[in-house]
Amino acid sequence: MQDINTLQDRLDAALTRIGRGLSDLGPLQTEPEVPPQPEGPDPAELEAELASEREVTAQLQERLKTSRERADARIAEVESDLQTAQDQLAEIEADRVRLKAMLTALRDTCEALRTANEEGLGDSDLINTAMATEIEALHAMRASDRAELEAIVAMIGDATDEGGR
């Protein structure tokens, strides 16, 4: 029994020490502990920034689409202008070939006239042929000049239209 009394005394002394230690700590806190805040930016702020970036991206995509449409329209316009210029060039080249053929014929007719004059034969058919060939050559030159001038006027018109934009 003496062992029990000794143990009881020891337990009382231990409880007294625990009581003093608790009184030194102060009153018990009844407020719940606040969970620690996560480090880094606020998720709401991140969502707002993401929404803002999405809006900017959408605007940029729309501007890119508009720019592409304008570029495609300009490419189509330039291709059309190129085709027109190629058509005009083909027409001028055809006029040049016709003019060259007429000038060759005129040269041949003039040579035949010179030969006839040297022999003292004034052939009226040769003179009429030379005159007709010369008139035809003049018409071809005029048509060629006109086509060239029309091409130049068209290019100037296009340049002034583009300058006004």
C-alpha cells in the first residue's frame, strides 16, 4: 500500500506541475485557426487577366482576318491588272507583227517601183500597189500607236486611282 501512496503523491505532484504550466500559458484560444493563404496571385485576378488576354487575342485574330481579306482583294486586283497589261501587250505585239509585215511589203513594192523606174517602165499598177501598201502601213502604225496610248492612259488612270486612296 505504501507503493500506492507513493505513486499517488507522485501523480499529484505531476498534476500540480501541469496545472502551473497551463496557467503560465494563459487562457485557451477558442478561435479556429485561420488556414494559411496560398502564396502567389489571387485566382480571381488570374481569371480576370485570362479573360482580358482572350479578348485581346480575339481582337487580334479579327484584325488578322481583316488584313488577310484586304491582302487577298489586293492580290486579286493586281492579278486582274496584270492580265489586262498582258492582254494589252499581246495586242501591241500583234500590231507590231502586222506593221512589220506591211513594212516588208512596202519595201518590196518600193524596190519594184525603183526597178521599174530605172528601166523606164512607169507601171501604174505598181504605183497603186505601193500607195495602198503605204496607206495600210500608216493605218497599222496609227492603230499600234493608239493601242499603246490607250495602255498608257489606263496605267495612268490606275495610278491616279491608287494615289487617291
